[in-house]
Amino acid sequence: MFNKKAVFTILALVSLAVGVFILWDIYTYRNHIDAFSGATPQALNKAVPSSYSITVDGLVKQEYKFSSRALNLLAKSRVRMPEISPRGEVKGAYIYYGIPILHILEGVVPQKQEGAAFDRPLDMIVEIHSAPGKKSSFSYGELIVCDDSNPVMLAFSREQVLPSKSPESYTRNEFTHDLESLRLVCPGDDNDARFLDNVERITLTLPSTPDNLLPQTVKGKDCSSHSITCLYGEKQWPLVLDGLPQIEVGNWFRTGHGRGIKGDNTAQATGYPLAELLKQNFPDAGDDDFFLFVACDGYRSLFSARELFLTREGNEALLMTALNGQPTQGGYTIAAIGDFFVDRCVRSVTHILHLPHQ
């Protein structure tokens, strides 16, 4: 028999419980906020909008599609940064909320080439594609093994950085609205040349290389190098070091993916500034090009010209001749001192390839 009184009692109790929960939630939220300053802090958590997604394809073991739900599971970054055009025009100052591409690629398994002797695909290019057909390119290493204090990321929200005085009348920011699609932003770049709106796909690929002119890949080969050949297409010439200074970079923390921290103390590297060396030997290289460094055992490591020429980490990279005052074993070594991991360092380098914009 239907008991109206019992039903009303249950509904009243449920309503009371919901009301208590809401009031408690508001109360505890206000207590948390009051713990800061009494005002709402700016850095509150934001969620990726439900319509956003990203696909990863190319040289991967399977195609990956990350929904907004999957993206929301990944750690996010909140970055304050200026936006500047390649011509030096100031477009404003913004706060971007996004997913570092590092966090996406860490869950993706690259497709190793048949017969590849080394595990990590450090000779790969990562292409970021927008729906209108534009793309920006990065070396796999600058996204995976680099110092990630300024992570390249897919932003899903944007806010203006406004002055405290008269923010309602401020007009120095070109963009005044929130994002409507995933936007590629690069806080470590000195301009927005690689920024993209409406990003929909990440593709892993390999550059075209003249393999007949390069050392064959043989893991564990005992070899050394005391000269370097420069390559551009089929053209070859010896590396010129005349006129280049040798500099020292200290306090180098070294750790690798495979075997962890190297040495009990930070290291001091001596060598030729890599960016300056490349500009001298490859004067026609553009910011959107790439450089591939190949060792005598075939080990390969790819860098974008933009990261070498236009970033703080690039300024620290060396063609190293000595480590802690002792000559480097095996001869010339590429020292990627600004990277977090040392995996892109190339010992006994024999060839440097200039690869045009892919």
C-alpha cells in the first residue's frame, strides 16, 4: 500500500542531506580561500572542455585518440607569458592553462624502425597539425628529454594578464576572449612563430637523410672521432672550428633515462658553443630547419634549429672537448647541457646534417 507520509519523509530527508552537503561545500571552500588572502586566488583548477580531443598518429604502434576526459586525467600547467610576433610586436600578456605535450607523448609508444639498434627515437620529428592545415615541427627530444620548466603545451584556456589599476579600460592585450579550441603555445620560444590554433593532431615522423653517407648503426661498437663531416643533401665538407672560442659551462646535472644519475657531483663541460659553430658552418640554416648529429656507431640525435638558436638551453649546448678538465672519451661530443636527461648527448660524433624545413 502506497504510504504518502513515508515518501514525503524520505524526500524531506534527502533534500535536507543535499542542502547540508551544499552548505558544507560552500563553507569549506570559503575556509580554503580565506586561508590564502580572503580573496579568490587566480590559480584555480580548470577542466578541458568536453568538445576537445587530440589524435596522435604516424610512426606509432597504434593510433591514439585522447578525449577531453582522457586529457583531464593528465597533469596540467598554468603559465604566465608574453606573446610576441616574429617581428617583435607585442601582442599582450596572458595566462595559459594547458596539457604539456610531454605528458601526452609519455603515454605513446613510437614505432621503432626495423633493425634500429637504439631504443629511444631521438631522431624523430614531432609535427603538430591544425584543422586548417597548418603545422609546427619540433624535435622529439625537445619535447621529451628537455628541461620542462617551460613546457610546450596544448592550451585549452586563456586569460588576460591585467593591471591592478583600471583593468576594465586596459587595451594592450590583442586577445580578449577565452580559447575556443586547443592552442599550441611554446613558453620557451622567443616569439609565437610556432603557435597554432585549432590543433587536432600530433604526428611522429622521420626526416629524410642520405643514409648511404652516414655510419651504419652498430650498438656497442668501439670507435672514436676526431674530425667531423658536414652534410647538406649530397654536399659534404669538413667542419671548421677556426675563430670559435672554447667556453666552460659548469654545474651540469647529468642523468639518463636508462641508468640514472651520473657522478657524485655536478660536472663542468668545456667546448665550442654549438649554436655559433652551426651558424658558421651552415650560414644558410633557417630557424625552422633541423640538425642531426650522428656518432661513429650510428647513434643519432635530432635538434631543431629554433631550440639551438633561439633558446637559453640552446645557448648552453656545446661541441664538448673536455669534461671536468679531462679530454672527452672518444673525441668530440655533443653536450645538450640544457636538457634534463643526457640522452641527446652524442659521443664520438662524426657527422652533422643540416636538414631543411620538413
